[in-house]
Amino acid sequence: MTLAPLRLDDLTWADLMDAVRSRIAAESAGRWTLHAPVDPGMTLLELQAYLLEQQVFRLDRVPDAVTHAVLRLLGVPGPAPATAAVTVLQVIPERPGARLRVREGASFGREPGRGTDFFLDGDLDVLPVRVTGLSVRDADRTADLAAGRPVPLAGPHGEPSRVRLRLSVDGEGFPDGGTLSLLLVLERPAGPWGGVPVPDGWAAGANPDVPPPARLDWAYGPVGRPLRLPDRAVSDGTGGLRRSGLVRLRLPGTAAGDERELTLSTTAATFAAPPRLLRLVPHCVPARHAGHVRLSEGAGGPVVRQLADTPPPPGPVVLLPGDAAGRLVDVERFTLREADDAGTGRPRDWAAVPDLAFSGPLDRVFTVDRAAGALRFGDGLTGRVPRPDTSGTGEVLRAVYRLGGGPLGNGGADPAPGPGAPAVAPAALLAFPALAALTRPGPRRTAGGPVPPGDWVFTGDPSDVEPPGAPCTARALVAAEGGAEPESPAAARRRAAAALAVVTRAVTAADHEELALTTPGVALARAHALVGADPALPGRTAPGAVTVLVVPRVPRAPADVDAPDAVPLPVPDPGELAAVRARLAAARLLGARVYAVPPRYRAVRVRVTVPADPVPLVPGVPGRDAARRRLVGAALRRYLDPLVGGDEGTGWPFGKALRPSALLRAAERALSAAGDRTPVRGVAVALDDGPYETCGDLPLRPGELPGPVAVLVCAAPGTGSAPREVTS
């Protein structure tokens, strides 16, 4: 039963006066008879009621400090600070064949001067190379990728795979080596299932602890004779092609005019479904809508002088330089040489806290005021008062903070230039003209054709680029997301209420399923908990044991059914199982045993009897029997599919019995939707090698799913005639 919320502020001034008037006669023993406003006593009562109403109002107001303390007590993070949006930028030199190095912290702006500058998260080499070919497993797939068709990078069932990029080095080459940064955008399987989406490799929520599904070997060298790159030369942000991400490769020096080959190979893989490549873009780097400011001051610095002045209550407030008002994201470091340490020269670290109310008089803490761009320190009771040492020389204060953040940085990826865009040659895919269309969803451009420049202007210091002042632009390849203002206490209370409803302990079967589906870093479609089941004790009830069957996400679009890399019976890879197992083990009850295992499939055979087509076959023209056969087979396989099957379209229920009458209705619905009103005369179902059943249900074992499903369509020429087998 939910308790009604407690409200203390439920009395108005009129309510208080009515209550007082009703007690005057009894309290005065009938001696106070005039209760009109002209009576001075009534005026005093009205004044007291006014003051009491204000006190009652304050009873219902919870201070922010109490909100922070209660959130910490509940184990919920306090009000979130401001956050900065994140995107991926492709840096584009304006001179064809130029080699650039853009240093970490360099800024690009889509609207210079309006506070929308983004700052690079790391150094970036722009190498003068271009791709003249792309092949996967010895098949040329450049045209497929350029046309927007996903390209599987591995074979089904974990077969070995090899991806080859043929490179041509232009300009002056890179005789001293360089780092090639590639953005790999992989397809995310869509479907009716829920769960937490898997973040990309550049996102802050990416989980690097999930074991990769494959070991990737990168090689670079002459065409046909590439040499394997050492592990230290490869930084893989895709997690073994588990998600989209950035790959950084340190390449050996290469002279201009050379033809080189870059290969990606996997000798063995455990993918739940072969990863499908959507886009391949070079010269990319993550960028954030927040730049670092490094402050160092001596005894005469402006911030030190603010701290040295006698602060008014409740404590000193320091305004940070750099136009920080409304742009202060966080303070990563703040050290101060204090007067108590005069002569030692030892600086002290100060830490940012959400609130000063629960700090002691010796705690070196401060709060961050984003709106004012300031730091607020304690008053000696709640938080220590900073007293800088201004008697000596040298560095007194050092701070590192970030400016930017907020929703202003959020925005979509740069739009694709239209066919009428100006023809500017030295642009986005100078390095990859053969794949020019891959970096944008617009129409394909010819190899070597003009590519428009980026839409972002370089706004950093000329020294941020090597050679200094080299002109360049950038383009945002993914939407900038994640920027937000600091969370208000009211919003934090609402988030805490929602967080308390989130499952964090594995108690019931539903808790186990919810925890499995929300495992960070993996893409799961379904989960089913079997209470009392132990994989080591099949067929027996094991007290305290819970086995969770997990089904991964795999492509389930209509075109995926007949694709060469189709996965009709999805099985999670060992990395996904390990991540789910670790999450369940951390949330289990004391003494409980939890297991995460792949789903259990049971072979199913379905025989469907339909009338034969009376129209004679025309040589070379397929008859309606063949179309009907394909239609019924596809409909029944989809109806029994572990991901999109069942009456609800969310996957065949675990352990649900197979009913011939339900399969008959599914076949009739498929024929009717195609405009074929042919009646289905009968459906029979069999499990494994057992006999067909035409009337009764065929039960599956607990946790089992149907698959593989073999459909046999028989055509009967007429009533009472023996059926004729058409296909299986």
C-alpha cells in the first residue's frame, strides 16, 4: 500500500482565524464578546495568524542541503553537474595532399562567436592517403557500401574473415610515420525488444570491460604483403567490432606515390551476428563542447587577491577568469598554497562538493556556481576558509577547469551537401575519394570528384595546427548529444524517485530478467529466468539456483531472412554471457547461485496441406504453388521466430507449447494478406524426429524455443486425394 504524501502546508490564514474564533468563547469564559475587526484583540490575533502561516509554509520547504544528504543516504548520486555535448569531427585540410597534425584541445565552431566551439579530445594526424579499393573476404564491396547497403565484415558461424583497404599515398607522404584514425559505423539491429541501447565507442557510456567477440589483427604494407601491426600500435574503440567506434593505427613511414594495403582479419570469431559496416570515415576524433582552462597565479594574481581579501559572510566567492559565467562545467583541480604552510611551499588540494552544509570547519571544499562562473568556499563552520600565502614568491594557486557545456552544444550531424553544392576539391575525403559517398547519406560522388569542405570553422590558436596556421575545416559525422545544464534539486528528487524503482537486486525471476537485459555494453533482446534450474543438474530442481537464458539482438528486417549472414537461431557470444553473469553475481542474494546460458532450441517440423493450383504450369513461368509455398514457409518461420515470433510479435514465448490450430491460422493470415484466399486444409507439427501431431499440442521443455524450423508444404489436388509433396 502506497502512503499518501505528507503535506504540512495545508492551512491558510482564513483557516487559522476560523479556528481561533471558534475557541474565543470557551477560552475567555464568555467575557470576550466583541469579535469584530474593530476590536484590538482581533487585530493581534490576525497578526499572529499571519506569522504562523509563514512558519507553516516554511515547514513544507526542504532545503537543498537536505535533498543532497537524503540522496546520498539512499545511494543515489546527487544533483548532476552541467555536462558537455560530444560528437565526432572529421578534420579536412584545405590544400590537397597536405599532411596536418591537429593538437589536443584545438577548437572548431559551427557558429563562431556564439559559444558553440568544440574541443578535440586528442591529437589527430591527417595523412595524405586515399583508398582505391575495399574488399571483404576477397569480394569487392566498395560499390555496396557507397550505395548504402550494409556490408558484413565477418562470415556466419564465426568463419574467418578479411577486410582489405587499398591505399595510395599522395603529397609528400609521411616518411616519419603517423596515426591513421578511422571511424567505423556499424549497424544496430532494430526490433520490437526493449533494453538499454549499446553506446558507441566514443560515448561516455561505452563499457570497455565486456570481452571482445573476436581478436582483430591489423596489417599494413605493400599490396599482397602487409605486415602485422603490433598490439601497441592499435587502439580499438569498437570493442572487437562489437559497436561503432574509432580505431587508431600507428603506421610506419611511407613515401609519396606508394601503393599500400591495410587489412583487418579475424581468424576466429564468436559474433552473435556478423557485424555490418555502414560507414568508414578517416581522420576522425571525438570532440566535446567544453575546453580546458589552466590557471596559474602568484601572490598578485586576481583570483589570489580575491581570496586574500577579508571575505564577507557566509564565505569567499571567487570569480574565475575566462568569461566563465554560464559556461563553467566543472573544476578538475584546485590547489592553493596556504598561509598555514608558509615556508614549506607545499600546496593543498581542494575538492568540489554539491553542498557545504555537511562539511566540517577543516574540510578543504568548495561548490561550483555555473551561473556566476564562480567558486563558493566555506565560512569556517561549514567548510574551511581559504587563506592564501601571499608572503613569498612562486606559484600560489593552480586550477584546471572546463568552460562550455549545456544544451547549446546539442545538434544533429552536418547535413549532406546537395547535388548543386559548389565544387571544392580539397575536402572531406581527400584521403578516401573512392569512398566519398560513405561519409554522408547523400548521393554517391565519383572517385576523385570534387568534395565540399567541412561546415565547421577552425577557431583555435594557429599553434594548435602543425604546420602552424595551416588552413583546415571539419565536419560533424554524428549528432552532438549529452549537453545539459546542472540538475535542479527538484529534478534530482524526481530522478531519485525513479531510481528507487530500478531493479538493483536479483530477488524474483523478473528481477533476474531485468538485470540481464540492462547489462551495460551488450545488446540483448530477451531474457528468461528458470528458478531452481542448474545447468549441471538437468531435469532436477536445485534449491537456490537460478538460470537465466539470454537471446542477443540480431538483424530481423524482412530483407535479413534470406541474407547470406542471416542468423535464424541467435546465440550470445561468450563476452556477452560473461558480462551478464558478472552483473547477476553482483546483484544475487546471499547463498544464491546464478547462471547465464544461451537459449535452448528444439528442432521443429511443420507440414502444411493446401489445395493444388489447377492452372497448368507455363514453361519458364513459376506457378502459384511455388509462390504459395514460399509465402507459407516464410510466415510460419517468422511466427515461430525467437525474436519476432508469437502472437505479440515479440518472440515465441519460452517453453510455450506448439498448437497446430494456431499455426494454421498464421498460414491463413499470410495467404489472406497476399490476396490469396486459398484455404489451408491442415497443419501437422513434429518435434525432433518424432511423429506428426495434427490435433493435440506439442509441449516444449521449460525455457525451450522452436528452431530450426523446417516447413513442408503439400499440395492436394482435390478433396479426398492424396497430398502431393511440393517442398520442404
